[in-house]
Amino acid sequence: MGGGPLGRSRGAAGAAAASCGPGRRGRLLLGGGGCGLVIGHPDSLLGPPRGGPRTLHRDRGPRRRKAVRRVASRRPVTLPRSSSQVASWRRGGGLRPPRAVTSRRGGEPRGHRRCPDPVAIFAHRSSRGRIDTGRRDAGRQRLGWPPVPVPARPPLSERPWLILLALVVLALNLRATAVSVGPLLTTLQDALGLDGSQAGLLTALPGLCFAVFGLVAPWLAARLGLHRTVVGALVAVGAGQLVRVTVDTPTPFLAASALSLAGMAVSNVLLPSLVKWHFPRRIGVVTAVYATALVTGLTLASIASVPAAQLLGGWRPGLAVWSLLAVLALPPWLALLGHDRRGPSEPVLVDVRAAPVGLAQVARTRKGWLMGTFFGVQSMLSYSLFGWLAAIYTGAGFSEVTSGLLLGICTGVAIPFSFLLPAWTARHPSPYSAMLLVVGCAVAGLVGLLVAPATVPWLWAVLLAVGTSAFPIFLALVGLRTETPAGTASLSAFSQGVGYLISATGPLAIGFLHEHSAGWTLPVLAMLAMVVPLTVLGLLVCRPGTLEAELRARD
């Protein structure tokens, strides 16, 4: 031992620790200059014991008041009642050897050693408060104690940051194929020879693929595995985007687009189930993160498609560049393939294999139909606004560039709300306030478009951005209203399958009304009428209760 105060303290502390033999229940009371009085434990520096540290009393001596904590034991100990005794330990300007203080009761708490580790307590700390584990383990070896076990690092596929990264890059891929075609539709018609019906089919293809292929996503996940299905979907997304830029006729272009959209539809349905699988206790926050990434990808694809085509020299490289997102998303998902063999990262409430939930079971529940119709109505309103808002502003006297900018405001302002609303929904079992905020902003924006579209157009765009943010709330509710990843996948597939079939009628109805009314008053009134069922359905889906609980009640 060293000759300084610290060395003397260690030697004395070691001797005191050695005196606590197997027959005695020892607790070491350490005192000194700036350290206060601490009752130690061999592993006390590795983390607080069960129940945390508890303050017994304070030293009311003439010098200073120091907290006395019992770190390891849950039972009362005999402490010195005299402050002069404590002061005598501090004389000499250094740490003084303490006495061994024993408890009044016998016996040891389970899992604790009988003597503290003075070397661990007096281990050197850096400026950041980290313990010098080398000096600690050397002291334990001199006392004949085994080294403190170091927990093994989890494998790469179990690390939360990798799983969250995989979810984010997957969400970035879920709208690029569908949105990037719209700004280049006129160019595609001239290059591929698309007639009016084929162009209409191309614009309606995303909703049809999301409705059809979304329904088969749970079946694929049950047979291939959740993560293997996502990898296959990403391969389909990238392959479809690359193939369609190499063809010169309409039919192969439509087929390749359908392949890419099928991969998007499957991934879109399985995303809530993946969140339930890996983050069952953080559904709101993780849903907020990937919903923000989804809306960000949608905004980038809608804004950057035309500049990318102009910069890269044509529509083919302008569309092919979005396949890079699928390529970047593959490596983290390949690293997660082992989860299909090991099962969920955290235990769920009900065993997935013991209580499977299929689409037929969801179709017999009230909650399934409420979620499906709610998603359909909110998608109908959103797609109607996204498809015709620029034309409404153009009809009000704005140029095409300004109208496109206002549409960009409508999609861009929705990004922060895509993060805030799911987090709010997760913290409130019945998120009525968030739902009322969304529908209230939708009404205010549509009334502004109807009464004075050219007065403050940016304000109406901002209000409509909030009014079309019911989709992030739906994503959070899908995970919160189910108990298992299988139930989440089935509810998501059923809701989106039913919802996309309903939503396909919205843009077509708005176009029909505009063509036969020669103005935008009747179409905007029709969108205002959509808010009425959206409000009623939104308040109904906010009621607490899970899908599995309803199924058990029916049985």
C-alpha cells in the first residue's frame, strides 16, 4: 500500500474488510474529506441496488452536513450518534480508516457479499466520473475476490440504433415510386405514348396496388418471416424502379411500376408490425420517427423529381435515382434476418403463435371496420387535396410555379406534425384532442379556400397540412390498439386494404365535379363534406380497447 492518506485508507479498509468474516455481517462506514459518509458494497459502483440508495440521516456536526447513504443493505444499521466521532476520522487532512459497523439483525440480503470492497469505493475516477476498472480489479484480486463480470455486448442485429435506422430507411422508400411519376407525367406521355386511359391507370395504380398487395402482406410474413418479407419487398421496389426506366412501351412500364408499388404496399402494411415487434414499449416515439421519414421521402420525391430529371439529362435517370434508396435500405435489413428465428426483441402480452389473428377475424370486429373506414376517409381527403390543390390555386389566379410552391408548403409543413402527433397519441390513451385539432384545421383551411383563396394562400396551405395529418395518428393507433405483432399486421393490412379502395374514389369524384360545374366551389364543398365522417370515425377509433380483447369478448 502507498504511504499517502489514500494508501493508508486502503490498507486499513482492507484490514477492516478482512475482519468481517463469514460469521459476521459487516457493513463498512467510510468517511473523509470531500467524500462524505458512504456505506459501501462490492458492486456499488456498478449501479444502484434494488430500490436505489436511501438516506438514513444527516451529519449535523459543526463543519458541514453530509448525507449518509446505505447503498447495499435494505435493513437498518447502527450508525455513530456523535459528530465528534466523525470529525476524528477527518483529522489529518486525508481519509481516515473507518470502523466496521454491524447491523442489529443477522442475515444477508440475497445476492450481496458480506464485506464491502474498499478498493472499488476508493477507485480513481476521471474527470467524467468513470471508474478505473484496472485498479478496482487489482484490489479485488489482492483481497481474493473474483473480478467484476463485464456484460457482453449484444450482437449487431440486437442493437436498437440499427433497428431504428432500418425502419427509417425503409420508410423513405414507401412513397418515391408513386409520387415521382406525377411531376413527370406529361413527359412520360410524350416519351412512352401513353393515352388518356393509360395515364389515368398510372395515376390510379398506387391505390390499387396498396389495396390488393397490402392484403397479402400478413400471409407472406407468416410463411416467409417478417424480416425476410421486408427484404423481398425492398428488392421488388428497387427492381421495379430500375426496369421501368429501360422500356419504351406503356405495358412494360405499367407492369414494372406495379412490381415496385407491390413492394411498397407490403412494406407499408408491415411497418406497424415491425414497430410492435422491436419496440413494444416505445410505439409512439418510433412511429413518430418513421412517419416523419415517410413524409420526408414523399416531399423529396414530389419536389426533386423534375430538377433531378433536368440535372441528369432526362426522365430515365430522374426516375432511376430513387432506386438508390432501396439499395441503401438493404444492408441493415439483411443484418436483421436472424430475428425471424429468434422471435421478438421484447416479450409481448400474448404469444403470437398461440393466438394468431387473421384477416377474417379482423373483418368480424367493429374495431377493424372503424379503422378501415377511418383510414379510407382520411386518405380520400388527403389524395384529393394533394391531387387538386395546385389546380385550385391556379384557378384562383396564381402561376403554376407559385401553385407548386404552395403545394410544397402543404406537404412540407406536415413533416413536424408527423413526428409530434404519434408521440402525443402514445401518451394519451384516448387522443381526442389531437384528432379534433386535425379536423379543425382541415375545416379552417377548406373554408379559406372556398371564401378567399387568394387572400392569404400560405395560411390555407399550412392549415391544410395539419388537416391532412390524420395518417400519422392512424399509424400510432394501429400499434396501440393491438397486443401482438401478428394482430398489428392483420389490422394494418385490413385497414389499408379497405381504406385504399375507399380513397380511390376521392380524386375521381373531385375531377368529375370540377368538369361538370366549371369551377372549384362544388369540389371544395365536397371535400368539406368529407370532414364530417372523418370527425365521427376519428372520435370512435380514439376509444381505448384492443383488437384481441374484442375477439376474446366475442368468443
